[in-house]
Amino acid sequence: DASEVEAAEVERMARIEFTQPPALVRLQSTGQHSLLWTEPLCMDGVIIEPGALNLYTYPGTFSGAQLELIRLVILEFLRVMPLAFEVADAVGAFIIHALLVCNTEASLALFCDLLEVDPRLMLQTHKGEPFLGEGCLHVLCANRREDLGCRIVDMAAKLFSSAEVEGMLNTQAVGVFFDRAPMCWYGDSPLAYACVFSLRTLVRKMLDTGLTSLNDNFGKVLGLYPLHAVSANGLRGMYDFLVRGLPEPLRANKEILTRAGRLISLNVDGMNPLQLTAKRGIRIVHQHIMRQELTRVLWVWGPVTQYQINLVGIDSSGHGAADVMEILIRQDAS
């Protein structure tokens, strides 16, 4: 009720002692995460009049000494009132996610500063729809912030238990936002996202932890493994990297089949990468996989070359309705 909401807001107020005089500041999350202050913030000659800052737009109109004061206030708020950073906003995001989605140099610097105060913030995932399960690594991958992604994987490996790191690396973005294309083809896990956005250094760093794998943790939305995700997104180079460019124990199984996901109406379960690219109409990757995996040169005579093509998974006399020839005549093929 209203009294409970009011009490919750009071609990999310913090007295910032280093300002002159000390100021009462509030974090509000009923809409989007915002910092509010009803009295001037003053320190060492810097004055910020009463106002508010939506953290999704950080740093807003602030710069220079004023921005530095805002930054210090937010860090002090975390030290004084850490529970305020465990409250989700209307879309299920925590403050740490708002700063990542903002994706400015200032917001990412503040993200790093907050992790120095409380590293466990990086373990937070979106709570509820429409972004259920999305974590920091998902956002960093989508925004191609590979260096920062590598940094937090290193931090997690040093500071957290294996179970906590495993949870962070294997959480899945499964909210209704991710049911739409192109998001549904990204594979749901942070590892799959790193693959789809061609972040090879981050992919290797995740795999080197030994706590995630290219051949486990299929996506819940469409049942894709990372190799399917890169194939469905037309990434020949990443396909080769996952099946040949990694140490053998880390490589993707090139015959791995999709599993049944939530969006069963798209009818993509039980397919290997070759079959999935036929279904999606990704011709360039389909041909690439055929050349790499199924075609062998028997002999060459000048302009004439004879090839042998393995038809397993292609000819409809093979195993089941997911063979390429059957896929091509189905009405739902691209």
C-alpha cells in the first residue's frame, strides 16, 4: 500500500556527510532509477542546485567538477545504503544495469567504480519481465565492450566461488524481449552472446574458466548452442573459430543438434548448423559448412575438379525430417 511504498522510499535515503552541509539524497526506482536531491550539493566550492538525474542517461547535463561530485555522492550512497542497489526498477533492472545500458564512457567508469566498492553487484540479473535473466555480460557483449567484459570475468574468478562464477557465466536472458528477432537468435547465454558479437578474446576467457562450455547450457528460447547462434547469424569466421580455432578440449561439437526451446512454433529443434542455415536461408554460411565439413576433393585436372560430398544430413533418405532436402520443401523454410 501507499504507506509501504513511502517507507521503502525513506529507507532508500542516505545522508551524505562529506557535502557542506551534509545533504539528504534519495534513489528512486518506481519508474527508472534516478538520483534525487532536494537541497544543494556543495563541496569545495562546487555547488549543484536541487535536482534529479536519471541514471539511464548518466551523466546527463553534468560535467567537470559537478560530475565528479555526483559520482562521489553515488559511491557514498552505496557505502552508506547498499540495500538501495538491490532494488529493481519497473523493467526489472538494477542500478548497475541502468549504467551499462546507458553505455557512455562516464556511465561505464561509474560502473567500474561501483564494482570496486561492491563487486557482487556484477552478479545481479534482471528481475522479472521483459528482460528476465539478462546480466551484465549480456549487455556488455551486445554493446561490444569486450575489454570490460574480460575485466569482470577476471574479477569474478578472483573474488567469487566457482558456483557463483558458473552462475554468472551461464545465466540466460529469457524475458519476452528476447523472443523477438534478432534477439531470439543470440543463444541466450553470455557465452553465446560473446560468440554472436565476435568477441573472441572474451569467448576464450570464459571458456578458460572451465565453468562454461560451447556444448552445454543450450538456450531456453530456441534451444540453440553457441555454434548454432553464430551459424544462424551468418558468421563464417566465428564458426571456424569455434570448431577449429580453439584448443581441442574447448571446441564446439560441429554435429551438435538444437534442442527444443520455448518458441517451438519456429520449428528449429533437432537441427545441426548446416540444417539450421538451410532453414534460415543463410546461404553463405550453409555453403561454407558444406565445403568445410562435407566436401572432399578426389582429384584435380586443370580446370576440372571432382568432389565427394557426404550426404548425411542433406539427402532426405537420411535420418529424420530435419534433413536439408526436407527442410527446403517445407513451407516454413526461409
